Amino acid sequence: MKTRFKVAGVLTALGLTAVGVVGPFEGLRLTAYRDIVGVPTVCYGETRGVRMGDLYTAEECAEMLGDGIVEFEQEIRKCLKAPDTIPDGPYIAFNSLAYNIGAKAFCGSTLVRLANAGDLEAACRQLPRWNRAGGRVVKGLVNRRAEEMRICLDGLDGPVSLPGVAAPRPKPAAPAVDAEPAPVASEAWPYWLGSLLVLLAMAGLGFGVWRLVRRR
């Protein structure tokens, strides 16, 4: 299936940007833990096939994130009428949302209906609605959706910038909640530092593969 994030088995510049966006949002955890709704989770928010006690290296997590980004991209392309006409910013923001909420929820959303109708700005402004986990508003998700909306809106007319690099647009006030925020990197590191660490991990993984190929 066609993908804008990977060519000949290698992540494209757009794919690496998507990794740099999603990775810090999810946060890196090398040992499996239970997320805010009790689902076993590991690495960068991976839940598929995860069991408590699972342990991964940073390089394995980086590879898993890259693969997951492409898998979710291919899933959302199935419900977007013209995915290759969507600018890079909204395309990455939509992928980030799907990675977090699941492709099924994404494809059944009003956001997709608006995108398919050609109103990408309205689709971008749907992102803050997805701010709940376990039925309650979560501060970490409020922050994440605000950044995804910034990337989405800014990307309508210009190049994609990693979170925290470009001056953000004014954001709507988040509702006051007492819920414990989900474990996201935005509350631990600056966005740009989390993005840099993810990209460095991906570069280290590629160098290791290159050395392995040379030895054969």
C-alpha cells in the first residue's frame, strides 16, 4: 500500500518528522506499564500485543515507533478520500491522532468527514475534542491536542514544524480538571528535546543496521 512516510523500507523526511512529533507526545517507557485506563503499554505508547513485564531497548522502541507510524498511516489512508492532496501538517497531525485513539475511532470521526468534504481547517479544529481517556478530560491530552491542532493549522499554509519550535497560535483555555494527566513527554521535557531524542534513536538504529550489512 502506498505510503508517504516510507520508501524502499526507509523512513522519508516526512516520516522522520512524524516520528519526531508522535514520540515526545507518547513518551518513552522501556518497561511495560498500565496506561491511564489500565491497558498494558510500552515504548512510545504501543499497546498491541503488550504484556506486563515486557522490556525493550531504546533502539527497539524507536524501530517499533517507526513501524507503527507507517502502519497507522496506511490505515487512515483507507478512509481519507484524497490522502495525497492533504498538506504535510494536517497529514502528520491526523496520523498522530490515529496513533493515539486508534484507526477505527479516527475513521469514524467528524474530523474525517470534514477532511473528505475539503474543509481541512474545520477538520484541524476538531482535534481538541479528543481530550478524554476513561471518560474524563485528561490534561496531557488537552496539551497534546492543542499542539496537534497547531501543527495542523500551521501546516495548511507552510512547512511542518516540530512541536515547540514555531510560535504557537492562540489556544482555547483548557477545562479545569483534577484528573491525573496521561504520561506524555510534554510534561517532562521540552517538546524539541523529546523530538531530538527520538530522531537520535532512529539514527542510531540506522547506523547499527548499516554496520551489520557491512559485516556480511
